[in-house]
Amino acid sequence: MTICYLDGSGKVTGVGAEWHGDGLDVTGAESGLWVSGVDYVAGWREAREAADHVNLAFLGAEFEPSELRAVAATADDGRGLVRLVGTPGAVMRLAGLLEERAQCGGGAA
């Protein structure tokens, strides 16, 4: 079960086995190599802010966090990354919404 809510700052937070946006995901951790002196947390915080913004948009488009969400991560060099995690059906629905927006003249600004 996943419970998602907005905190006082407008950030999406959650509790539950399927909510992976609350942890510090550092891609360097996968390889076991962290570089001394690299501020991974600053990059992750920036990515977390962006992921929260995207997750609010997903909620507004009626996506459930268990089917599509943005997750903050950090690259080996400390840069923030935002990963989209979703079921194939939800990702296809998102692609359809983006394609429809592009075809209606509402492409990237």
C-alpha cells in the first residue's frame, strides 16, 4: 500500500513499499565507488526538487505514484539526476499525452 501526500512546502512525500522517491539514490553506489570530496547530497537535493515538481504534474494528470513517478538520483560526479520509473502502460500513456501535446502545436518552448 502506498500513501502519498503533499507536505507544507508542496512536496510529494510518501510511505509504503512502492514509494522510492524518499531515499538517496546515488548511481555511484551501484558500482561501490564514491569519490571523496564530491557533494552527492547537493545534487540529490536539486534532483529531488525537480522530481517533486514532476510528481505533482503526474498526480494532476491522474497517474498513480505506484504506476509512474520521478525519482531523485545522483550521478558518480555528484550531478543530480531525475529518473522516471513506471509501468509500461503508464509510460505509454505518458508518451501519448506528450505526442498529443506536440501535435496540437504545444511542443517544447
